[in-house]
Amino acid sequence: MHADSNNNLTTKSNSMEINKRPNTAEGWAHLIKDQALPLLPNTSAQLITALKQTDLAFSKLAALIHRDPIACLYLIKFANQQCKNPDTEIHSPDLAISMLGVDKVRTIMKKLPTLKLNPRNIAHREYLQSICNSLHAAAQADHMAEYKPILPREVLYWSTLFAGTGFWLMWSTAPHEMRIIQYLTFEEKMPMEKAQRQILGCTILDISQFLGSMWRLPTFTQASIMEGLRPTSRQLVQLSKACPEKSAIPPSLERNLKLTINSPTFPTFLGNFLAMESYKSWHGRNFDRAVSIYGTYMGIDHQTAYQRIRDTSIKVSAEHPIPYILLPAKHLLQIPSDISRISKPSWAGDDIPDSPKKRKQSVNSTTTQASPTTENTASAQKNSEVGDIDFIPKKSTPRSEKTNPALAREAPTVKLKDKRNMQMFSELTNNMLKHPERFQDIHELMNAAVQCIKYGLGLERSSASLISASGHKLVAYYTAGMMDSPKLADLVIDLKRPSIFQKLSQKPLGAWISQTNAAKLRSSIPASLTNASQAHYFFVQSIFAKGKPVVIIYADSGARGADFSEEDYKYFKVLCRALGHCVEQFTDRKTTLKKSQQIKP
């Protein structure tokens, strides 16, 4: 291994003139096919040490190589190129090592460069991130094969992993072009394939197909990346709406769609689809649709589908702890949160718009179990003074059949206790109170809050709404559980009109609209909210920082859902106070940074 040849991943495209840049898939494939990809920094040192041993055991070498997708790729590539029998294909690193022998493997590994990781180098990070996404995709496909054994799991795993080879090579060889594509996709919301065609003249899948043929990768690996075998956008919409709970594939689906999802290559597509959407946003609408597609394919309900995907992401994150990147289960493993937001590259050119659209990041959290402590609550109260509007139900107010038997029978109190995930709730509130630095920015913090309300407290829907610069509009920005409530997810409330939200925007207050006060306070609830949510009961809380409103948190039990309990509201208040404390910390940090930048040396 050439440990000293890795200061740069490669910077060919730094000096690549536009008129010399390829504009076809075949041209790009010829440019990058001989590029030597560097080994992962967390496994290369172990491989270097192991390869120095003269009596290196086959099993130990295989175990080390399995941890590095690059080492696996080159062994399979070299083994297939050396194989004299055209009817024989090497599809796994174990077969490659058996065919080549330990000595030959040692020679191949020594020729590969290693990556001297520079965390500030965007090309380094994105190269590692693309490999991590492929590992996640392969793990998801492998998990599908456990329940639906269409192919041998080993074949499906390695084929899915190597389907991302084109992305690895492009980030290594053409990081500038890939950065522009990333910007267009994440910030300007341009479809990925359209962005790739605009910058590269082709898609990365097209490039990967040429690479697979040039490298003699296994036939199934090449087939899995053929665009013709992938479902269309219309078919994906059909799949996301089906999501059965008992039958594997709904009989209502059209014949062509059934053929597509019964294809052996579909798990590869779906694994990569899940990996990419979860990387963009764990709880965004697109990921929610991906979970529904997974549920349709596996014949399970949405909640079970989400649980399986999450558990698989946790497993792959633990098995491949690549430093300085967003692991699939980033907050579950508390990875470093110093990854910079995507901004317009300075070299992107004038054809890229200057004003990036804010990307809604997300967080998926579940770690060590605990319960909200008195210390945490007291600390939150001290740092974020939050009051209650005078129409909050008091603890002494009975909310049962004694008050209004007819109303109580019509809207019984919802039992959220069984839905709560106290591990997630306690970890997030603890991070907000004691470790604000674990949140990358205010966007990640707000997404963490709404996801915690939905998946930690068990409330059906939640949102964090921002107040416009003029102070006249309240706009829903971060949401959870609102895939079937698009009007509520995009709600805009006029703060110039008297309402409960006008009061919330003037002072840090909380409110619980319950069955005891809903009729009395109906006039203070905006009609736009009532029509969009169809909710009879909900919680709201305004969060302030330095005397100014920052966000208003909303949560309900769904359309025409039942009322809450005193305990539900208590936990909601604990979270909001912790969020207020964390927002204050973010504000203090921003103020300190601004002052330090103004100090003249």
C-alpha cells in the first residue's frame, strides 16, 4: 500500500477544463476506469499490519478485507479478469481470495493507496459518504433477502454494494462536478438524474454500466444497475400508496409493476433508494414514501417496515464506523456533528442560482434508556421561562364522564403511554439541555424536536413553525407524521388577526386545547388550522430567544383524535423547555462568534 500517495483523493477535475471534460457515459468510464480508489482510513492500518505477517491465516485476511468495500471490489475485479473460464464468475471476496491465494492477495493490496483523511476536505468526506451509503444499501438488500430469498444473500449483498461503484469513482476523480450535482439535488431540489445529465452529460448509472463491463464485474452486478430494470416514478407512487399488511403484493397492482418488483434486481434498487432517501432526511416525506414502498414489497405495515429499516441502519453503522461522515444511524451512535451544510461551490459558475433553498435535515434517535429527571426539568425552566395561557386545563379540573358524560364518550382520552419511546425522548432532551453541540445547527435541532414528539412521545403529528421576517406570518417548516396531511404540513397562519397564535408570538406561552375548553376557545383557533388538521385537541408552545419569538411547536393526536392526559402535557412541556434552553445556547454561540469576528487583530 502506498501510504504516502494519498494526500489528495485525486484532483484531476480541479484542473479539468470544461471543453476537455467528457460528456458521455463511455467517455467518463474511460477516464475513471484506471483510477485507484484508496482504502478506508479505519481499515487500511489494520490491513498494512496484517499483510506484514508471513503466516497470515486465510480467515483473518478475509475478515479484514470484508470490512473494506474497496479491497473487496479490487479483489473481485482482478479475480474475474484473471479467470480463464468464461462461464465462471467470482461474485464474493471469499471466492476471490480462494482463487488468487494469500500471496497474490497480499500483492494486490500493497498496490492500493490509502487515504490520509483530512476532515476539512469535502472530497474526502463525500467519497467516504458514498461508500457508507452503498454499505447501507447492501445491508438493507441483505435484510430483504432474509425474508424473501429470491437470490443467494451473498450474491445480492455484494451486487448491491458494488452498484454504487460509479459514485465512489466520480467523487474520487471529479469532486467538483459532483459537488455541483449535490448542490442542485439537495439545495435546488432538482431531480438527481436531471442534475447529473446537466453537469456530466449522462447519469452515473450509465457510467457504472460501462465500468461494470470494462472491469468484468459479475453479470448480476451489471444487471442490477441497468436503468431499464428499475421502476418508473409512476410505479413508485403506486407502490407507496399500496403498503399492504398481509399480502406480499396487492392484487390491484398492474402486471408490469408486479414483474418489476418480482425481479431479482428490485432489492438492489430498493436498498439504494432507502439509503439515499434516509441520507437526505430520515423523516422527510420522501423517506416516508420509501418506507411505504418497502412495506408493500415485504408485505408488512408501515410501522414494522420503519422498525426493520432503522434496526438495519443501526447494525451497519456499528459494523462500519467510518469517521467524519453521516452514518445511517447518526444520532443513535452520536457521531461527530461537524459536517458542513451544502453551499453553492464558488467554482460552480453563474448558471447555478445564488440563493440555496434550505434543506430540511432530520434526526433519528434512540439510545440509552432513561427518564426525564428533576434536574433536567429544573435546568430547562431556569433557562427558558415559559408560561401558560389562562385557558390551560388545571390539574384539579376533571376531564372524565363526571364533567360531561356525552362528550367523554365521544372523545375518550388517548392512551399514549404504550406508544412512547422514552429512550429516544430522554436522550434528545438530555442532549438539548447538556450537549447542544451535538446538534449540527438550528435546522437539525428543530427536526429533532418534531421527531421526538412524534416518535418519542407517541403523538400523531407535530410541527415546528417559523415566524416570517415581517412578523406577520407563521409558516410550518419542520414536520413529522404529516405525510397524509399535506395542508397541515404547509400551513400558513396570519398573525395580524387575533388568535391563539398571535398571543403565542408575543410571549413564551403554552396551551392545551382540550375537551373541556375546545368549544369555548373555538373562535381563537384559526379556521385554516381547523380545516387543515381536522383535530379537536392539540398542544402548542412558543419558544423565544433573547426576547424574540423563534418557533411555535404544535402537536395533536390526529384528525378527530382523542384528547390527551395530564402526563402527556407534562412531557410535552419538558421537551419544549429543553428545546428553549438549547435555542438560547445556539443564540449565545452565534452572538459570541459574531463578536469574536469583529475583534481586530
